[in-house]
Amino acid sequence: MLSMFTVYERPKDFPEEFVVREYLIGQNQVTASRVVARAPTLDAARRRLRTTRPHLVRVPRAERDDPVIVESWI
């Protein structure tokens, strides 16, 4: 199983914050796991990821992604 983390800017459920959510990627499915972090700024959200999971690599958002998605980390 692979973990992927997606950073959101002001999603509907947290309209004042940046949110990091974990997704678990299995052989035939992707499952939303949990909110890993809430932060007032993008830098704070990134800092949280880098501090707790230094092995992750940043992946920019794709044009077709929901506009509230900033980036993902795998």
C-alpha cells in the first residue's frame, strides 16, 4: 500500500485553512484516510509534511485537478 498526501487550499470543510489529507493507494483502489494537518499557510502545511515525512517528493497539481488542490506528496 502506498500513501499519498494532498494539500488543499481552503476546502469546503475547512474554509479558512490549508489541509493535508492522506490517501491510501492499493492495487485496485484509492481510499481517503484522514486529515493529517491543518495549517494557516501553505508554507506551514509543507513544513509539517517535511518534518514528519522527510522522504516525500512534491508533485505539482495537474490542470484537471479540483482548483482547491495545491499539490500532492508521494
